[in-house]
Amino acid sequence: MKLNRDQELVCGINTVNEIIKIRPDSVTNLLTGSKKGKRIQEIEKLAENNNIEITAQDSSFFSKNFSGMAHQSIAIICNKRLEENESFLDKIIKKDNLLLLILENITDPHNVGACIRSAAAAGVDAVIVPKNRSCHLTPTVRKISSGGAELIPFIVVTNIVRTLNKLQASGVTVYGTDMEASKAHNEITYDNKSALIIGSEDKGLKRLTLENCNEIIKVSMPGKIESLNASVSAGIMLFQIINQKQTRV
């Protein structure tokens, strides 16, 4: 099966279902295996209602194209999810109530996908990553995000520090994360315009990035584990910010 340069294969029941619901015009084909449970039958009905061609595929197709992935014998051919450039920030930066998630040094697509999923659940306005040394929107990221990547703008910037300075100039408070921080995530009051920046579990944030944050915080962990992966940390902190904002309404 040949795809054009603007298309990609994306697999997984939840992700396929969400993409068809959110962006049906971007999907050209639904591909299913021989075993069709209730969920897949429901997705086929959804595809039919949106005039999406349904094609049966054998198990070798899924094994070949999704090696090592939980494909669940379902996939779609769809347009690639477009990434936004830095100019997109100008469209949202003036909002009175803003929450951004920035990812630095995170190259694992599973981690990035899980971060996007948490961000979508928390109602984040956009996810921002640097152009270099980061994972962008791949089929794996879209699958792991379980539809989250279809809901949130994904912005790629050239320089993280310059982006932080731009945000701060527009009244956004930037909260960096570091395991050695003196303040825990549940010990501070977050501003209405907030940006949370998360680094990888092994490298964390760059020194220059930390120096350009307004506050440095860490996840409060009363147990004996010393660190969490990026997606878990992001989820905990994002919901702390959201819950705190909601109590002020």
C-alpha cells in the first residue's frame, strides 16, 4: 500500500476512533483485520457514515507496518497532523487565561504522546517543543496520545529560551521543573497565564532554560522513589494548576 508524502498510517482503536470523529475529512481509508469486536464494528459504522473506504487486511499487514506496537488490528490512512510554527503563539498568547506545556530534551515518542494525552485531558492550550533534539508528531506519538494530538496545537520553536522570554513579555509565568528545587508543585500559587516546562527524566532541563524560568518547582513525592518520568510529572503538575485555577473561579 503506497502513501503519498502528506499521508501516514496510524493504528490503535482509541486513536483511530478519535481521529475519525475529530478530523474525518483527513482520513481516506480504514484498515481492519479479520477479528472484529464490538469497538471495531462501531468504528466501521462511523467510517461508513463519513464515507471513508473500509479495506480488510490480513495479520501480516499489521505485523509488517506496526512491528512492536499494539495495533489492535485496526489502522487508518490519514493526512499527517500539521505542526504549528512560532507565529501561532501570537494567536493565543494574549488570552487572559492560558496554560501551555513545553517539553525540552524529550525524544521518546511514547513519553511525548503520553504528555500530550495528559495535556489534552487538562485542557492545555498548546504543547511546545524545540525544533532540534525533541520528538515531533509521529504516528507513534499520535497513537500514544489516544486522540490528544488531534485536539491540541503542537508548536515547534527554534529556540526555547527566546520563546520563554517572549511568553514572559506577554505576562506568562514560566514554571520550570527540577528535582533539586526547594518548592514543591503543591506549595505555590499559579498565575492565570502559566507555562509549565518539563525536561527528560535523565537530563532534565538545560541550565540556561532553568535560569530563564520565573519559578523552579518539583513534584512532591513523600515516598522513596526519587524521580518520575516526564509524562507522569506533567500530568500531576498540570492538574494541580488546573484544579487551583478552578477553585478561584
